[in-house]
Amino acid sequence: MTFSLNVRNLFNDAFSHALIDELRKRDSEEDILDFEEKFNSKNEKNLHIFICRFLKNRSISRGLASKWLITIIKNKESKIDALQKLNN
């Protein structure tokens, strides 16, 4: 199945499974952040919302969810820190 980054229906099993497969493929921080950027630019809801819903519904493991969420949060925090340093 070809995966489209434009996922409109979270509860559509085919798209949910395709997104989970994409999450599992990404290993490096660079791959994760690149995928997140592309995903967020083409969807109404950000990737972290989908990850949290998958975690809540037990569609993905805690390990996979934590890997992705930690990477995303660390990236956001580093961007905030960089902006704060520019303003000081």
C-alpha cells in the first residue's frame, strides 16, 4: 500500500496502519523530524496528536511512542531555546 501524508480520517484502519508502518520505519532523529515536518504541513492535526491517540488506543507500543514524542519535544525545546537566546 502506498502511504499518503494526507490522512483525513484517523479511524480509517487502512490509513492508521499505514501511518503506524511509517512511524516504525523511521529510526534516526533526522528521519523522524523530516517526516513530522512533512506530515504536519499536509494535515490539519499535528503528528503528535496521532501518536498520542495511537498510544491511548494501544495501537503502538509505549517504546515507539516515547521515542517519537521525545524526539519531537526535544526539537521544539531546542527551537524555543534558540529563539530565547536571540531575544536576550
